[in-house]
Amino acid sequence: MNQNDSSHLPIARKTATLIGELRAYDVMLDGEVEGRVVAETFHQNPELPGVILHLQNGEVPYVGLSQREFLRQMTRPFGPEVFGRRPARLMVEESESRLIALSPEMDIESATAVCLRRDATNLYEPVLIDYGAHGARLLDFQTLLMSLSRLAELRARQMETILETVPSGLLLLDRNLRVLPGYSRSVEAMLGVRDFKDYLFADVLAGCLDSESARKACDYLQVLVNPGLIDRLIQSINPLHRVTVKQPSLTGETIDRYLAFQFQRIRQAGKIRQILVTVEDQTREVQLQRASEEASQRAEQRFRVLTQLAGADTKHLPLFLSGFQLFLHDAEQAIQQGVWGADNVALRRRCHALKGEAATLGLTVFRGALHSLEDRLVQPEGNLTFLVPLQALNETAQDLLRLGRRFAQSMKMEQMDEMAPDLAALSDVAQGAGVVEPKVGPEQAFRKMLEDVVKETANRFSKEVKMVFDGGFHQLKESHYFVLREVCQQLCRNAVIHGIEPPDRRLAVGKPRVGVIQVALRSHDGLIEVIVQDDGAGLNERVLREAAGYAADDPDAPDAGELIFGVGVSTASEISEDAGRGVGLDQVRARIIEAGGTIATHHESGRFCAFQILLPVESPAHETVNR
Amino acid sequence: MKLLIVDDSMVVRETIERTAHRPEIDEIYLAENGLCAVELFKQHYPDLVTMDLTMPGLDGLDCIEQIRALDESAAILVVSAINSHDTAMTAIARGACGFLTKPFTVAELNEALGELIAFRKGE
């Protein structure tokens, strides 16, 4: 007797899923043997469900004779006498029904279903597993049922494991929209609700969504059980395709989770029986999307910076960028050393001056960032986060300058000419970056810068102004250059904003339409003298007195020419990027005094205002040139 | 099957019409507003309707209601820029079977028409 011991099969280590993998019997006898031989076989092997008879001339090569059928026939009157001496195949022919023959490839569930459709008399008969030319085996029905039971148990365990571990939220709702048992564990974590089996799903959602989302969810759940709707054509109105769920975090704070719900209606016999709900936690995706958007904005800003840098005056840009970088470094130190805000007038002054330079160079991104920082410079305490936008700009500028240098190094000039003008200009800037001395000489650079300041400011304030330069200086120290550049820039900007009247008003008071700012540069007697004069409205004494805290008609109030240098004095009615914070002439004077010089005012109401600056050609011993 | 396309935009009507030329559809009717749609419906009793919601005169929601009163079996697809949950719920309550949100691609429209036809056939 052979029995296909499943432990010898190559796939025996896993739970059987096909009937060919189950333990079966292949006891085979010739169909012509007498019934008593079969009786002897069953006597010796009582556990056999039957024997396989090999037919010499039959329609099929093998038929099965179950022990039950054999005994049924043998116990009939004269059974042993009749069948004991006749060929065993006749017992099969006498039988009212044949054993079911199935392929070894048939799965256990299907085979069981086929067997269970047999009538009650034959329900427990074995199954003939037909291997075709390779023979046949008999499978006990009890073995089949037990294997089905093991398989069901395994599947239940597997399902449990899946539901415990699957990251997706999976749950089933019945027709009444109640949660069926056996949902994935991750749903509880996603919703922040535990053990909600048998609850109405709308109630579960109401516990974790805001009231409006919960209301929409409730409506949509009712839509899902409406048979008059087309499954795929209601997905677009799913209000839960992305919803925010607020949950307490481990640290006690409330965190937002972004969940995506999908619903699938399960039909049986055309009727909606269940609804499969899948939930995905998209928090990470949403965070990545936001990070991507931020990165995109940064890239856009980098592009703007590139465009502005490339379009800026290539002579002054390196100077500005080196000043900007140094300012950032000093601002960082000021924050770390706790000398911020009111304690650090010099820093405020530099910020203001840099902002003016940025405006002149058309670097609006830099101007905006410096303007925002200026607001923060009046706060009592500094924070390194204040500098983040400026550091980003600095990094971008430095990156782009490096890129420009590489272009410059790798390309011949004729190639550069063929390139986009912006990139070519960037290369020019990059080549000049870090070089403090302007290529055209300090005096021309100085004039050009002031012209640019005046032109840009006048445009923004709708004024018409002409610059006139007089004289020149022959020896300009680097430190003086920086001081005068900063101071004159501020004075010229002030002249445009506060001094020069709008064209209509000038005409109304009998002045030429175009205002004039005159800058005179002289070197004499060991001094550098600079005069910045405008033919505007002069100083408004009443306004300046009030701004400085004096009564408008106070006879003891200092002269307007003195008041204008007061700390925090501003006559601008609104804070703009150009004026209004009272950070201006007080710092101009401080800068001049710091450089060992003096500044004086001459003015006449309605006619002019002039600032006279005197700086020694030689720097005082204490001066430190920190550029 | 007969299809009635209701939309006040000629571009949308013609886009749907072009896409709707398929073996299952024998006749196509076009209506540029709700009143015209109801009249055409009474004459031809189409099996399928694509319905815009925002139209002058009789709007889509009212039009769905009137068509549903005439024929319970017509399959009505709302083709509109659905930006309100409550509007969608009202459309369903009045008898819409599904939604195709504007703007749509031809592939999406084609797929939606396929679903609508299958639904009408009872598949």
C-alpha cells in the first residue's frame, strides 16, 4: 500500500491549498480481481476510504470503489456469495453512483463546494483524484473537510495579521453604515478612536472631524447606500477625499493629520451589501507637498535675485554684496552679544544705508528684507531667526556669483556675448565680486551711485530732480569713501523726499519745475569738504519742533538745523521704505563724528537746505576701518 | 439609446456631442437651457442626459426635477463645476445619477458616458 505522505512533497511545508497536496490513498487493484480480494484488502487496511480499480477495457482506466459502497453491496442477501467470486469491477457497475473525479489542481474550497452538492446518501463518499495517465488516488471526504477547516483558520490568522500590520486603514460597513468587526488596527491610530466595531460610521467620524466635515461625511455616507447612483461617478463629490483630523500628540500639543477616505460599494446580486472604506494617512505627503511649494517659492526668489543681480549696476554690486555680507556677520554678533535695537544705533544706521543702496541698485528683494529687519531692529531683543531671510539672500547671491565666476572662467568673452545678457552680466558681477575698489575710480562711482539714488527715489515719489556735481577730490581714502557714500546717499534721498517739492507745487511758487540737488566735492587745507544742497522747501521749523517734542512756537527750541539731527526725529507722516522711522540724520551725524569730521546745516524756508560735511584727509587715530 | 446634452456653453455641448458618437448612442439632442431641455425631453424621452447646473432661466437642478417627474428611468449625469457639497446633495435628491466635474478631459468624459450607458442598461 502506498500513501502519498504529504511530508515528502516539495510543497508540503506550507498549508495545502490544492486537493493534490492532501493525503490520499493509491491502493490499486485489477478490476478483474474477485470481491473477496477486495474484502481482504479492507480487512487488512480498515482506514482505507476505498480502492482504485484498474480497468483493462473500460471507458476510463480507473474507477474508485469506496469501502462504504463495497460493504453496502456485500451486506445485501447473498452478497458475499455473489460478489465474493465475481470481478470487483462489477460492484462499481452495480453501484447507483460513481465517485466524483476531480483534478489534483483543484483548490480545496472549490472541491469541498462540489462535494457538498452531492445528495445525502453519497455525501461522505471519497473523491477520486484523477492524475490521468499517472493513475489516481482516493481522498477521504473527512480529510478534505479537515483541510478546509485548517485553511479557514490559517486565512483568519493571516487576515488578522494583515489587519494588525497593514498601514492602510481598511474597514467594512454594513448596509446600515455600521462598522463591521475586523477592521485594520491602523484606522484606530488614524482616527484617534478605539474599538468602534458596530458603531455607526457617521458617529465615529463625528468624534474626530470638525462639525462641517462631519455633516458632509454623514450626507455622503447616505449617498453611498443609494442604489440609483453610479459608483464611479460619485467619487468626485466625496467630501472626505482629504480631511484634517486634529489629534493630541505625545507632547500634549494638537497635531493635524491629513486623511484620505475612499469608498467602494460591494454588491451581491445587484444589491449594495457592504461598503469598503480605505483610509490613507497623507500627512507626510501633505508635508512634502508644502515643503516642495516652499522650495519652489525659494527657487522663485532665487530667480528674482538672479535677475536683479544680473540687471544691477555691475560696478557697485560687488561693493553692496560685500557690505551686505559683513552687515549680516555683525548683526549676528550683535544678537549673540545682546546689543540689539536701541543699544545698537550703528547697526540700525548700516541697515538703513544698505537698504538705500539696495533700492538704488534695483535689488528690491534685498530692500524688502532689509526693511523688514529694520522693523525688528527697534525691538529690545534680537533673535537669530530675524536674519534667516537675509542669510538666504546672501547664500543665493554668493551661489550665483560663484556660478558667474565659473561661467567667466569657462567661457571666452565672445561666447559670453552670445549668451543671455543677464548671464553675461552676472559673469561681470562675479568677476568684480569681492573687489572693493570700483573699476572706474571712486569719484565717478560715487557720482553714479548718487545719481542712481536720486533717480530711483524721485521716480517713486513722482518728483523731477536734476543732479549737479561741482569740484572733485583727488585723494579719497577707502574709509572716507564708505562714510561719504553712506552719508551722501542718505542726504540725497532725504532731499528728494522731504526737500524737493512736487513739480506742480514748484511751479505754483514760481520755481522751475525740475528741482536741483547740488553736490560739491572739494579737498582743501587737509580737509575733504562735501556740500549737499537742494533748492526745495527748506526745513519746516514747526514740524521739526513738534517732532522733537517742543511746542511749535517755543522760543527756547533749538534751530531747525540742529533739531533735524535729533535721535528719532522724523517728519514723515507714514513709515515707508525710504523714510519715517527717525533713523536718518542723527545717524548721519554720528557717522561723520565717528570718522573725525563735522556736519552743519544751512537753510532758508522755501528756498534751500544745505549740509556741509568736513572730513580730515588723515583718519583720526581711533578710527577703525572695518570694511 | 438617445442622449440629451444640456449646457449653455456651445463649446461644452459640442465637445460632449463629439465624444458621444459611439455605437450605443443612436440619437443626440442639444439644449442650451433648462426650458429647451424639458421640451426636447417631452418629445424624445432620451435614455441619457448630461446636465449643466448653472444656466439662464430654468437651472439644472430644477430641470433635473422636471425630467425626473416625466421619466424615472432616464440616467442623468451632472456635468458642471461642482463646488458646493449642498448643491451636489440637492442634485442627487432630485434625481441625478452621477457627476462629472468641469473642467474635464475627453478621456474622463468618455469614461463617464460609458458608465452612464452601462448604468442605463442595468449592467
